Amino acid sequence: MRVYANETEKIELPQIYAFDDSMNPIPCPKIVNKEWSIATTAGPYGLRIPSEEHQGRAPLPFKNGDVHFFRPSTDSLGANMDNLYLFSRLDGKALFRPLTIKGRRERRILKKNNAILNIGNITAFSFEVPSFPDTKSKLQYFSGEEDVRYWSICLSGPDTYTSACMMDSQVRTFEGRDGKRYAIFVIGPNEPQLKFEVTKLGYNYLDHSEHRVPLIFYRQMLPRPDFDGRVDVVKPIPPSDSQNQNVLWNFFAESYIGKYSPLGRQCWLDSGFLQSFCGLKKNLR
């Protein structure tokens, strides 16, 4: 439950009570450790491994490395009451290709040190950012002329555990060749130096090491009715089509809202990544 409160007045949070089928009060169930949920099965080294049923509700990563975003339907992964989300499933592979000698050696060392959560390839995506009232840092009123009331990017998993989010006023943006404001996000392993270099360039970094199956969510709240990039014009993808790569192009978010939809690529992390960002940067700056 999310509560929006006036900063000048303290508002008590609602209390939650449990009842049985006869409406008799009963104790609330114990809180489940965040390491597990009904959507996961036990994995090695404490990994949260979502069940096949829950994994199957999100399209698999594209083999050619392309990263597309989709709008979930009401009965698919990421469904929400107002359903103003786009999401994409990323790949959680090793830094080095697993079929190489170097890759096999790396995975043996990581498993030995119980550090397998800290590996993963790299993803970069960009999109044109909507305008919003910066009520957090500038105390600006919501005039209704902005594109959206609020937007954010969050990193989660099929088990619904969210490890990181960046809200609109926190996101680093830049001016593209067309004069519009854009944001580049990099999703990668827990490498502090890499995060430092990415943020120094004016981009945004999120660490996917806590997820076996990383999912990126892009959320909008209260978009203006005539805003060209509003998420709810994107055709939702039903779970029945999420694994059929022959029809996924019908649900690409960029086909409906253009550059307002995140779009990018996955690639292997190497020494040239900061120059190319998986080939993404050359198209924008």
C-alpha cells in the first residue's frame, strides 16, 4: 500500500487486520522473509529462482541482444490496477561467455566464493523523458501542463522483490541531437568502479546482482490525456503470447509511443563499453 501525504501534516498509516471466513478476528500471518515468496523456488547460494509459471509471463531476452519494452496485460507479470507500466526482461549471464575457458574458470571461482549473485552481462537503454512537476526538490506545483505527474524506473524480479528505483527528479538526463531530453540507463553487475564511470558521464546505473531474472519497469502516473508518450496507448501483451517471438513485434512499446519508450541493447561487458554503451550512445549524442 502506498500512501501520499501532505508534508505539513502527519497522517497515521492505516492498520491492517485479518479475519476468517466467518469474519472473526484472527492473528495476521507472519511476514515472509524477503528472500522468498510464493513465486520462487529454492536455489543454490540463496538465489531467488522464480517458478517457470511466473518466468513465463515475461518475454524471454532476444538472442540478438535487442531490448524492447512491453505493456503487461491485467493477468500478466507486472499487472497493476491502472496498468501504466512498461517492462522488459533482461538476461543474467556471466561477464565472460560460459563456453570459453575464461568463462568456465570465472564461474567456478564465483561459485566457490558464493558470489554468483554478483555476475551478469550489461544492458543499456535510452528514451525521451516526459516532463513532470519537480515537487520534491523545487516544491513546484502540479499545473497539469506537464506530460505526467510522476515517472520512475525500477529494477525487480518475477518474485516481485524490487531492489532499486530511480524517480524522475533523480534521473540524469541530457539533450539529444533533436533538442529533446533523454536518459540513458545502464543495468549491470555490482561493480562500483563501473557505476562511478557511468554516472560521471551523466548517465544512470542500476545493479542487477540481486536478481536471477532481472526485470526493468518503467512507470508513469497520471499522464496528460494528449501526451504522445502515455503508456496506456501501448497494446498490452497477454501471457499466452509472451513466449512466441514470432508475434512479439506486435507489442513493442516503441511502435505506439516512439522515442518515449525505452529501447536498447544487451552486450558483453568489455573494455570498450564506456565508449559505445552497447552501440547505443552514437545514435543520441
